[in-house]
Amino acid sequence: MKKWKLVAVVLTAAVMFAGCGKASSSSSSSQQTRTIKTAKGNVKVPVHPKRVVSTVYTGEILSLGVHVSGSTSMDLANPFLSQKTVKKIKNLGNGLNSEAVLKLKPDLIITSNESDVKKLKKIAPVVYIPYGSTGNVYQTLTKFGQILNRQKQAKAVASDLKQTAKTETTKLTQAGINPAKTTVGMYEMQNSKLYVDGSSWGRGGEALVTAMKFKLPTSIQKIQDGAGYKQISTESLSHYSADWMFFTSYSSAKSGSDQAVSDLKSNPVWQNLPAVKAGHVVELPFNKMYYYDPAAVKGQMKMITAAMIKQN
């Protein structure tokens, strides 16, 4: 899942992953290893990892059929993950505590936090993947297929997502909504601050733009090409207007969020937006729009389609 905006912005460095060299016997176990290139240099990883500890990327790992032994509470709160599977994963809380990770005896650790590398590399190989560096959902699947040696599975999951996108967009087209000719925007009230998100920042962007091929307005495309999100004022909302608006809200103090959302909706600027006037504002739960792993993207496509058809 993607972390809070102010934290995640420092983790946007690009990273490439590639298997290299032949598999070799690990000196510390009977498992064979291979070397992959990561943001922190070359790392020897198991050819077939069986006990992975992860944070942020748990959904991607599970989508490829790899066992996750432990993960963080935010990852495990993903409503699109199988609850049967989640119950078998140790909840490590807010981060990867060394002692807790050690008890799980992982053979691979995957993290978006650079500080975890030094802290955990004596326990197991650590693959550091800077947050925001993996590309869209299909590119991410390809990279995790390389990291986990599950290329065939990655292609199958991508194919399934594309089939779901085809099915859902056909429903939309039949209802008079043509994604190729329709712009969308993702907006969020977070701790009483209003944000506009690009298509790679969760919030349904991967489902809408990458998978279903909706378009971003030029103003939001510029955000996507830049930081990926932008805090804006209510007064500037019309500059970021889209044919359909997808709105979420989050706050550590729920009452504060409710008031901020209420104030926004009563503002004349909001009320005069074309999408608002047309009834084309889709509000979906934050916890169901926040994630961007394959299971989340597939589930979001179905939710989005049903909501748009209902409101069209």
C-alpha cells in the first residue's frame, strides 16, 4: 500500500531489477541463490523464496503465489486480500522490527524503507525497492516476477487483469460511457487538506487509467508526470476538473474530516464543477481505493464500473 503523501515523497528514486548470472548454491543454506540488481546494489536471493517478510509490497508478492510469513498492519488491512491467507501471516505492526523478523526465519525480505537494509540484512537478503519506483501495475508485476523468479505467474496475473478491464469497459461502453473519450480525476481530503492525485498514487488511478484506459485532464497529467500528487486550494479546483471525479477522504480525527468534506461540498466552486452538476462524482471508501496491488486493481475496476453505471 502506499504510504502517506508526506512520507512517500522522499522515496521516489527509480530502480531496475534484473536477474543475472547462473543460480549458485548458498553458503548459508541448501537453497540455491541467484543475483539480482537492486537500488542498494547486487543482492543474492533464493531462486525459490519460501518465507518472505515484506512491507508495502505484500499484495504484489501474494499475487504471484509466494508465501509471506510476516508483514505490516497496513499491508494486511488491504480488503482485497484473501482473509484466509492474511490470517496465516504474522502481523508485525507498523514496521519491520528486527527481533520480530528474526523469529520468522525469513529467506527473503522486501521493503520500501532504506533503513531496513542495514538493520535486517544479517537476518536474510533484503531487496530494497524505493516507494513509487516500480511503474504501473503491469510494470510492477513484471519486476516482481523477476525478483521472485515467477515470470510465468506474473504474465498470468497481468492477463487476468487485462481480461477484467475488457469486461468492465464493455459494460461501461454499453451504458454510454466511453473510457477512451472520458477524463477522470482522483481527489482526496486528507487531514482537512485537499489533494489531486495522478494515476500512480493508488486511489483507483491504476484501475481507471492504466487498466481501463480512462484519460487524465492535461492539468492532472502534469501532476502525474511530476510528483504524482498535489495539494490544492478549493478555489483552484476548476483548473483540475474532469468529466468524472473520484473522491476519497481520510483523517486521523474522523470528525475533522467530515467537517472538511462538508465545507468543500457547500462551497460554490465545488457546486459549479461540471462533474458535480452532472452527478458524476463517485465517492468510494478510502480503505478500498488506497491500495494498488493486482487484487486491489481488479476489485476497484468492478467497484468503479458499478458506481459509474449507477450514477450515469
